[in-house]
Amino acid sequence: MIEAVLIGAGNRGMFAYASYALKHDHEVSFIAVAEPNEERRLRFANDHNIPKENQFASWEELLDQKQLCEALVISTQDKQHYEPTMRALEVGYDILLEKPMSPDPLETLEMAEKAEKLNRSLTVCHVLRYSTFFSELKRLVDEGRIGDIMSVQWNENVGVQHHAHSFVRGNWSNSGTSSPMLLQKSCHDIDLLLWLIDGECTTVSSFGSLTFFNEKHAPEGSTDRCTDGCVVEHECPFSAIKLYHNEKDNWPQNVVTLNPNLDERMKAIKEGPYGKCVYRSDNNVVDHQVVNLEFDNEVTVAFTMSAFTDETSRTFKIMGTKGEIHGSTAANELKVNYFTGRKEIITPERIEGGHGGADNMIMRDFIQQSTYKRKGRKTSGKESAKSHLIAFAAEKSRDTGQTIRLNDFMSSLKKSQLN
């Protein structure tokens, strides 16, 4: 068994990954926590029986201590990843880091390089590589079931309610305080595409915008908050009162308040970000975007991220020289159509845990890495930085209207790093 500490600041990973220890205490136990929000800190400490002397209000306080154990989980907000990660690597911790690594490309590179230099394990939470669904898809591709991949159509169906919660009202609504939408939400998808295609991305182009969730689409009679006498609240699909004023103790309600108390929920709706009108918030991230990718093995990808879907899922078609694979995470189904006429339907095993069990699987892998002192295999900092850089290049393309060559983009970053 290993011991671990956690640095949190409101990200989902604070409870999502650490919950593994509650059911697998023979493998890992959390002995310390750093969290500025007292309610979350005390709840985490109570869940894991952490003594008062190991409860810290900031990551600085925790990392000023001598190294407490082998492993550290960092689940701070996007812009708060770099400093604790760099400091923790120096102290000597193996790190499980919530994605994205950083909204700054230079910081992303520096974290990956520092982990390599110090021979530390830095595992980034690109959890979908660990899911049974995408592991099965990877197996089919690597076995050559559909021959060589030629082209890919890939959709991230964000789900309109998920988008309104997390990317209009929530922590990731504004790229100035968090990350661009493509980096925050879709670095999973770009990471999966790199893993499946097994090539180097050479060229990127992208288009997208914030079209719907803005004030020009606010209905007549709407107000800044759902509780301000909005005359259309009762019929609005995004009514905060309908969505959050209940005693549900799961996502997304438990993001609004940890305690499922109606009075606390209403107070949060009246005063906090989740009670804002979705058309009158301070959000600026795109609500739909397309990205085109070309790889050095001549594979081409058309990727679409859209808020405007009913279900939250990923759907795709991978086209090869011997057949094609259609996939849907919502249906938990992979359909293989061979050009010989044979068809095959595969339903991967479902396992317990978030992201189709992948949250638990990445924790298990991280524990093994720390126990046997080996660096991350699937989602090391070095590997994960590749998908981040594609996302940064895509954002540059979206902003400038230019097609971006990855080599040129990397060269400019390296020059900036030297300066």
C-alpha cells in the first residue's frame, strides 16, 4: 500500500480520484489534504480520517513540509497547476495531475521536461485511455481489423445542459480564468486521436465561435438571474431553479453546494454563478468548434465539438483500408463493418467509476507506478503535452484564420522558451 496527499481547489478530481481509496484502502490511503475551501477540506479530511495537523489551507503550506509520502494528486483549477506541480516535483513526489496541464503552452512543456529531468512520474488525467471502451477500440485498431487508418470523423457531443452548467455558468466558462474550450474539454479527444492513429500531427486548422450563449439570444423578459423575477424562467430549459433547487447529492447539483439542503441551494442560486442567466453570464468560450488534423502517416481527421446535442457522448467513424469502425460511448457499442461484408458488434465490459470506470483505472495505474517506481506509460507529462500543443495550435488557427504547421508552432514556442 502507498500513502498519498491531495491538493485541491474545487476541481472534480478532488473527490473523483480520491474516492478510489475509500474502496481500496489496502492499495492507497490519503494522509494529508490542502484545500482553501474549508467545507470541502473538512469533508475530504473526514472521509479519509486525516488528522488536523495534516489539513492545510493552501498548497504552499503543504509543500513547505518535508515530503510526507510517495504520491500527490493535484486537482486545482487549470491556471493553478503549474506552480504546485513544479514545486512538488522538486520535493520528490510522484504526481497525478488533473487535465489540462496548463493553459500556457510554455508551462505545459516545462512541466513535462522537469518530470523527465528529475525522473519523476507525472501522470496526466487523460483518463479515457484507461477506459474499457477505448481500450477495446485501441485493441481493434492495433490488431489491424480495419487495415490501415485512412480518415476519421470524431464528434464530442458535449450536451447542451452539460455545456450550460460547466462552460457557461461554471468553472470553465471564461478562458481568461481557466482554459479555452478545446483545451479544457476536448484535450481528451485529441489525446485519444493521437493514441489511436499512432502518428505525429503535422498540420491543424480550426473554426468556431460563441454563437448562442450570449445576450443577443436572451429572451424578452429574462433577467440577470433566474431568481430576479424572470418571466420566462418556468419555461426555460436552463432554469437554475429547476436544475439545482432540489436535494440531489450527485453531479451537477453537488457542484452548486456540497450539502443537499434546499435553503443552501437557493442561497447559492441567488448569489453564486450557477444562478446566472445563461444568456447574461461572463462566459466567452466557444459553444461549437471544428478542427481538421493531418498526420505524418497521411491520416486525416475531422473533429467536431458541439454544445448542441441532447446526449453527452462521443461518437465516431474510423475508416480503414479493410473496413470501418462506428462507435458510440452512450450506446457502449463498437460496430465493425468489414469490406468483405462481414459485420461485428462489440459491447465492451462496463466497470464501476466515473468516465466509464476510467477514473478508477487511472488511479490503479498511478498507484502501480508509484509503488514500483516506474514512469507513466499511457499518459505521462511528455506524452500528454503533445495533445495539448495541438489544442494550442488549433486555437491559434481559430483566432487567426491560418493553417498552422506544428513544426513551425513548436519552433516559435522553443524560441520563446529560450527568451
